[in-house]
Amino acid sequence: MTEKKVAVVVGAGAGLGNALVRRFAAAGMSVAAVSRKERAPEADEHRDLVRGYACDATMGDQVKAMFERVEKELGPPDLVVFNVGTWDRAGILEISDELFEQAWRTGCFGGFLVGRAAAAAMLPQGRGTIIFTGATGSIRGGAGFAAFAVPKFGLRALAQSMARELGPKGVHVAHVLIDGMIDQEGEAASETHLAPTAIAEAFYQLHRQERSAWTHEIDLRPASEKF
């Protein structure tokens, strides 16, 4: 009997988070849908494969406890996605100490905590995929977006360092740069926005790649987006 694969989506909220949960469940994976507050599974006909978990990704003890619980209840993770961040827009003179620090803790430090815990769970198995959700701000800081871009830059550096360290040990680390606005659930499909289901498919295909041709970074954008 084939062992059921396990996916962990940290940041399983509306939009992309829910799309990731549904796509992985549709592939037959057991999915841990992780958010700050434990939510009811959102996976339509695959609801039986999804279990909600509560975790503040900026708290190391909570992250550690969540991964221990997932491994005990579902099994060791084969795929972990860090899909957490903030979208704070403010001029440099308007950004408070508290806002900047919280943006960094949420978007970068949380990625470190989740990435470290995922690596600890995967290395004994000699396999696994860790994917970080990035943005245009990962490679370009814009006016009024310092509190957004700085954590995204740091998350990208984390992904690069982890990929170089863990790749030779069998763990695939990837960074997905989302260049554009994402449609929200319930909205009609738009040619100027990215569809969450299409992004989720790209994440899943990264996980499916053969180790002889792993992709570390991809950028996704609507056909109409200028770059």
C-alpha cells in the first residue's frame, strides 16, 4: 500500500492559501491547513483529506508544536508551503518601529521558523519540498513599500541559502515570485490578475519535479503584466 503524502500550507487563508489546500488535496495528499486561528477545512469534495491547525508562524514554540502534531496525526511532511506575509504601504517617515518589526517578523522571521522546522522533518527522510511565496517586492523595493519589500528580500535570501544547503541532501527548496495582483475567491476571472488556482498548480508542479531538473525560482504574472 502506497503511503499517503502530506502537505503543510502555512497561511491557509482566503485566496491563494485555500487554492493551495484544495490543489494538494485534489492530488490525494493529506493537507494540514495552518492559520493563526484553526479554520474549518476548505477543500470541497476532498474535505476528508484536510485538517485545520492553529499556529502563529512568528512564534518558534508554536511552529515546533504544530509540526510535531502534524507528524503525529498525518505523518512526516513531503511538501511545506510558507504563504504568510503582510501588505503594508506607507512612506518611510510614516512607518512606525512596531509596524516595520511586525512586517519583518511575519514575512521573514516566520519563514525562517517554518523553513527550519520543515527541514528538520524532511532531512531524516532524505526528501521533501519547501516552497516560499514571494512577490515583486522580493527583487524590487518601491516607493512607499519598504515595510513590504524588506521582509520579502530577506525571505528570498533565506530560500536561496536553504536551497544550496538542503538540495544535495534531497530537499527541494523553491521560491515563487508572484508579480501581480491575485484574484480573490468569488471574483470573476480577470486577464489582469493571477488566478489562485493557476498559481496553486504551479506550486504543485514544482513539488512534482524530478531532482535531476529542479527549479529554484519561478516568476508568475498575467500575460498583460508589464515587466
